[in-house]
Amino acid sequence: MKRTLYFCLFCFCFALFGRVPSEAQTSFPMLGATSPVGIKRGTTGIVTVNATGNGGASLTGAYRALFAGKGVTAEVLPPEKPIVIDPKKPWELPVISSIKLKVTVSPDAEMGLREFRIATARAGVSTPGQLFISDEDELTEVEPNDTSEKAQSLPVPCAVSGRIEKNEDVDFYTFKAEAGQEIVFSVLCARLQDKVHDLQEHCDPLLVLRDENGVELGRNDDFYRADPAFSHKFEKAGQYTLQLRDVNYKGNTAWVYRLSVWNRPWVLAASPGAIKAGSSNDLTLSGWNLGGAKTAKLTVPSDTLPGVHLFSLTVNGVSTNPIPLFISDATILQTASPMSFPGGVCLRQTGETRENRLALRMKKGEVLSFEVVAQRIGSTIDAELRLKNAKGEIVASADDTFGKDPGFNFTCPEEQDYSLEVRDISGVGGERREYALFAQSSRPDFTVRCDPNRALIAPGNRTCLFVQIERKNGFDGEVTAQLDGLPPGVTASPVTIPANMTTGTFILTAEAGAKIEATLANVMANATIKGSDGKPFTVSHRATPIEEIYMPGGGRGRWEADTLAVGVTEPNDLSVSVDKPTVSLKPGEEVKIEVTIVRREDFKKAVPLDVRVQHFEVFCNPLPPGISIVETTIPEGQNKGTITLKADANAAPIKNLVLPIMGFVSINFVMKTWFVAPVTLTVEKK
């Protein structure tokens, strides 16, 4: 019902206002397809990046590409035609919907998907793009190849980047195979589309293998989520054909893919799937084309941070495809009955059973955290975690806690024997059924995110980013955060999130002389927490940047990104100031703040004022408990408005909390940019 209401509101606003914003509104660039999708290590290649999205289809003035991680650099090539700007209307820039990058990848660059941003002078940094780093030859689709007679010839091994660009588009490729040769075919397509800002429908690719007589030898639809993959051992030498299309014969110019034709070892699963940092391990392998190899060695550097990382193994003297493994700072066992803690155990669901049980004994008052890592390392199991007491009663359970992986905390009411059950509720089966189960004493902790994942700011102006925390395991203290890696001339106010709040605000200020520049920044959050022994310890976490996604039906979705980017730009649409930069309230009082905006010459549109980020629901709310606001909108062409802060009768005291008074520029029905004036709020005691 709620979703239907959102869709009706979206349709009404579409009809009333249209989807294309005023030319005067400056949108952050929104990236769509990258072609080719992959580039080989140790090479330099040309990559085309296309803009897309609802309101952000221009890369005019692009000057830099910022890649996550090490080993990848890029030069933005100049446009084919010079940009001509009318001196009487300098704010009206021609639309450039695609640019070319000259990308150089070092021989030792980490393989796998690499997130990047494009920086532009007018609109700042873009939404994320993605490029796959490989060690195989990377080719591009050559049209026309829409029939078997026109199939594009491929060497083995290689990868080819193409596009399912229109309805009923079918791409054909041909290759030679030797008798007894095993070849792995894998497609990366649907998984590229999670971070595309405005893609209302995603591709569901289907891959089919045929011999020279058209006889089907193999096909696959969904292997890596919606992306296909399979292996085939050829009985005789000959010419063979691959057919790639959307399962529903649909198409879209943003539906790019990378088809890998691989005659080397392909690992589907490695056990253990979780490894302690600093350890050396013999991994047991399952997969395709392993040539009889059953194990591979892997040493993980001791400074590897906990979490999921990609590793390429060495099998029979050659490197494999990158596989995800979970790195932990806990001791990890291969068998455990009874289970010991703190620690972890790596297990596998067999074909005969969809459930594993582990015994453990807990003491009265003991608080433990239990967590399963499965789909995060590529396992196909959809795990449910249950804890049963000595009577066989379920005393705690969880399903989808960390994505599709479960986890929960449990306080033992009395000393007794318990059993942990990990059940696969998917019934999918297959080889990729490894998982890790962790049990450890619950210590106070927190998680942290940064919303959104980019900021644009002109010299002399201000904007803000929001830090959101979730306290865990009884932690009830304050958290501090700092924003590092900012462009020269940009500063960020320190953030302290009080014990009774979950959101803090970085106020970003660009000095008047700041140069146009962009960087990948980083948020670290810290807290000093008292342990069970009474001794304090420090916890630090890197914030996960949150990417905005324009959802079908007009909602604001959020997806975890790898990068946080900040760009100094040409003059923004507006700047904001207030008549009361410092406000003091007593419970039951209210104060009206006059807000003044200074518009760029071309910007005339209405400007909503708020302290929160909301669209159908509130996503970021830096107001302390007991404080509410009355927001307003500055009408089109006007420059003044008000925001009222109210303290209810039970408002808790707080001192010198910085709040952002935001003036919003609507990019489309969902997305906004904002510019701020800080107000320092104090709530006095009754």
C-alpha cells in the first residue's frame, strides 16, 4: 500500500513538473555504462564513460578520474569538439554525455571490480563508475554480430566487453576449442548495475553454447546472482558459438557486459572461506578446470583489515579468477564440537543435509555475539541461525542481518548446554556452500555510515555530509568522527555524536581562494568504551559511504559504495546564511531563524529549507531528541525564508550542537544537492 502511494505521487509529480530539471539547476554527474568494462593489468587502454540518469546526463568540464585503491590511473581525454560557451550565458554549458579516459593499470594492481569517480568543474564529482581489472586480454564487441553467421571470432582465453543495447538484441561469438579442453564461460553484467543511479530495469543475461551444427551443449541463466557462468569440456576439436542475450529479449544502452572465455583454473569455492589476518593457509578448492589440483596456498598480510577481500590464487603455476574470502582477527577452526569462543569455525553444507549443529556451553550472564558469513563470500546458502537450549527450545534466531547473512546477540540466563543450528532455507544446492560461523563475547561496539557519498562545494560556500552510527551490545557513549583527504582549501568541522543521538554533521567549508579540485576522502569514527573488566579500550571504524539510487516508482534507495568523493567546483546555484548562528533554548521554547539565500544569476527555482534529508521518509536527522522544526520553502525568485526550532517540555540539555540549515536544490523528483549555514544549538536545563 505504501509503495503504491509512492508510485502515485511520483506519477503526479512527473505529470505536473516533468522529469527534466531547469537548466539552472546544477546536477552532480550520474554515471551509467563504462565500455569496455575490463582492462588488463600492465596495459594502457581507452575507456568510454557514459552519463545517464534522471537529471544528470552531462560530463561537461570533466578533468579527473579518481580510482579506488592503488595501481590504476587515468587521464581525461579532451572532447572531440571544443566546448563553446556563450559569454552572455556562462551558466549554460553544452551537454556532453560521454567522455574518454586513457587508463593505465600497473602489472601488480589488485584484480576485480574497481570503483571510480569523474570530477567536473561545474558539477563536482560523479556517482560511482566501475571498471574490472584482469590479467587476460580484453576485447570489445564488434557489430554487427546479431546472427551466428556474423559471430565475432574470439581467441581463447580472452574477455570481451559488449552491450545488450536494444530489445531483441542477441550477440554471437565464435571460438575454437581443442579436444579434451575445458573452458569456463562467465558473464559480468547484472552485478554492474547495482550502483547505477537511475536504471529502472536491470538486465537478466542468458548464455548459450552451441556446436557448429547448432546443437546446444550448455546454457546458464543465474549463477552469480543474475549473471550466468558454466564450464564445458569439449569432446572434439572444432568451431563453437556462444549466444548472449537478456532472458526476456529486452535491452538498454546501459546494459554493458564482460564475457570471459577462460581456459585456466576457475575457483568456485575455497575452504576455509574465512581466514585470520597474518596467517598462512592451505585452501581446499572446488571449481572448474583445476587440472586435478585440490589445494592452493595463501598468506594474508597481518595488516589486512577485517572484512571481505578478493584474492587470486595460484593453481598449477597460473593465477585463478579473483575469489572473495573473509578476513578476521579471530582464531578460525575447521571443526568444532563443542564450539569454542571467542573464535570462528568454517563449515560446509553437504548435499545430504541442509543443516549443521554445533554444541557449546554458556555460563549464566554471559553475552555472546553469533554471526554467519556466507553470501558475502559467494556461498549460495541462504542461512538461518538458531540457538536452542538444553530442552531443544529455540531461544534466539536470525535470518537476514548482514544482507542475507544472519547474526544475533544472546545473554545466557543460566549455565547449560546449547546447540547452534545453521540451516539453508534456499534449497539451491551446488558446490558453493561454504560458510563461517563466529562466536565471541559481545563487547560494546558501533557501526558507521556516511550519507551521501559525495559533496560539491564552490569557493566561499558550505555544504555538509551526515555521519550515522548504530550502537551495539550495550554501548551508550559518544562517538567522534573526522573527515580526512579533503581537497586543498576545504575544511570539515569535527563531529561529536552525543550518547542520546545517532547522527552527526560535517560542515564542509571551502575558503574563498580554493582551487577547483577533487579527492577521495575518508571518514573515521572513534569511541572510547569501557570493557567488562572496567578498563577503557578504543574502537575505530571507517564509515561506509552510501550511494543514492533512484528507485523504480520514485523512491530513494541506498547502496553501499567503496568511495567518498569531495569536489571544489565553479559557483554553486546558491549559498545560505542565517540571522542567528547561535541559538539557546529552554524546554518549551521555540525560536524562528531567518534564512537568506544568495542565488547564482541564472537560478530562480524554489528552495526548500530543512535540517533533515527526507523523501517520503527521513534518511538523515541531526536534530537531538525533543527538538523539532517547522520547515518552509523559499518561493521561486525570492531570497528569504524561515525555519523554526522548537524544544518540547522534556527536551534534554545539550551544549553547542552544530546543526545544518540547508537550502535544497532539487535535481529531480528524488535527488537533491544542498548548501548550508551552521547553527550552534544549546538546550538548557529546565
